[in-house]
Amino acid sequence: MDIKYPAKLPKVTQIWARYRLQLCLLLILPLTIILPRVGIINPYIDLILIYIGINIILTVSLNLVNGYMGEFSVGHAGFMALGAYTASLLSVWVIPDTLNPYLFPLTVTLGGAVAGVAGLAVAFPSFRTRGDYLAIVTLAFNMIVKSAIENIDAIGGPRGFMGMDKMTSLAWVYVWVCLTIFLARNFIFSNYGRGVLSLREDETAAGLVSVDTRQVKVLTFVFSAFLAGIAGALYAHILQYIYPKGFTIAKSTDMLVMVYLGGIGSLGGSIMGATVYTVVLEGLRSILQILGISQEWRQVFAPLMLILLMLYRPKGIMGMRELRFLIPKSERTAQKTKPPSDGENGDMHTLEVVS
């Protein structure tokens, strides 16, 4: 239902009240271009912000499966690798250098599409069964992708692949983060998204009320893999060098930590988890350097943090809660008018709104 404003309000005020979030996001975009160029954001901070953006895309991607759908995937680094290598090969071997800056969005999208097709190949056999089989299959998939890349000399094998132009910028990452959150938000609050939530609570009951459980699982997993491929393509064009050991189970563990740190079933939690984890890891790098301790100890931090989160904060910072602007107005209105649940744990489909 359209919002009715008093006639005395100026047209500009009405537009601002209706579209203020979109306008604010649009106003931030030129700042992501101007501030790094004039030196207000130095190259180091610019790089950290880009990593935060890429990690937000990865965290949203994995949260769709592990948080909203209630399954457990541990091989998303494999999809990230496919997106990274596909986009890199396209930009180096296929697209002329003069056209690369203009076709970069297409390159990134194709990287995500290849990862999505791989996700489809993984999803079909995985979702024929129930239980923890997805974790086993995705772990095996991650190892297969890494080993396959290591044995293809044409793309560098274990030495890695390079030659990409540095086309990933803060502005591009900002655009892709906004698109990722927009698409994920619309998906979650669509009919398919409600099917995903019903699977998390009770798959048998969801099937009894005409939810095509297998179709919903496959669609969600493919969408998740597509987003991981997008992140991989952006990652490759900021480092300008990729190698198989950069996409091992350790990378998948980093994604798991960000998901469970921020909170399962929450887009706002994905944003917070990726931001906090990236900043903490970077701070740890500086601390270890000052103390003269090997940087290898950073590899201990992620698994240790995951264990502590599972023991003491399994829902994370924002688990089952959502930021107000990430929930459609119709959904917020419906939650306000909905009577409270009499269940012991409350209604898990109803998110707590955080202003």
C-alpha cells in the first residue's frame, strides 16, 4: 500500500522519506571513487576496505546455506577458486586489454556463473540424502578443485596464475556488495526464501505443506555458489595473482568463522562478522609483527575462534536478528501485528528487528 503524505509536504521531502536509503547508498558511491584518489583514504586502508567488502559477499553467500537453510557447507573456497580462475582466464586470454575495464562486470558475472554451475553439479547428488552428507561432499569438492588446478600446467598449476590488471577497486566492490545484499534480501523474503526457512525448522513438515524441498535446496545452493564465485573474481583482480593453496579448507574455515561470528540467519550479522573478523585479523598481523612472532600463528586464530564461538556464542552477534533497513516494510508490519508464539523457543521465522 502506498504511503500517503500530507499535501503540505514538498515533493522533495516526500521523495526523501520514501527513498532515503537508496539515495544515501547512491551518494556514497562517488565517495568510494574520490576519497582514494585524493589521498584521504590511503592505499592500505583502501585495501582493507576492499577485503572487507569481498568478505561480506563470501559471508552472505555461506550464510544462505549454513544459516538460513540450516545445512552445513565447508567447501565454499572451491566455488571462490572457480570464480577467481574463470574471471582471470577471461581477462588475460580472452578479452583484449583495451576492453577489460569496460567488460569487467561481465567478467565477474561469468566467474560467478561458472561457480553457480559447479554448485548445481554438487547440489544434485548432495541433496538426494539428508544429514551431514553436504559437509562431506563440499569438503571433497574443495579438495578436488584445488588438486585439479594444481595439475593443470596451462593455468600455472601449483605455481599459480597472474597477468590480470588491477581492476577491482573500492567503488566496484561497493557496487557488488550492495547488489549482493539486495539480491539476498529479496531472495530471503520471497516465496522461495520462506521455503528455505521452513526447511531449517522442519524439512518433513515443509514437504507436507507442498514445499518442493529439493528444488528449494538446489536453488539456494546454486545462488550461494554464484555469490562465492563473484567474490573470487573480485579477489583475483585485486591481488593480480592467484594460486591453488589460497583456496584450501583454511579459506573455507575463515568463511565459517565470519558467518558464526556475525550470526546465522542474519544479513546484518554477515556484514558485522566479515567486518570484525577482517579488522581483527589485520590487527593481529601488526601485533605479531611488533612482537617478532611468526605470522603463521594467525592460522591458529581462525579455528580457535570457531571452536570458542560454537561453545559460548553459537548464534553469534546478530543470530536470528536483523537490522531494520534490511527487512521489507511489509514484513516489519506483519511482525508487529502477529501474535506472540506460545512455543518454548518462540517463532523462529520471526526475526527480531534491530534499529
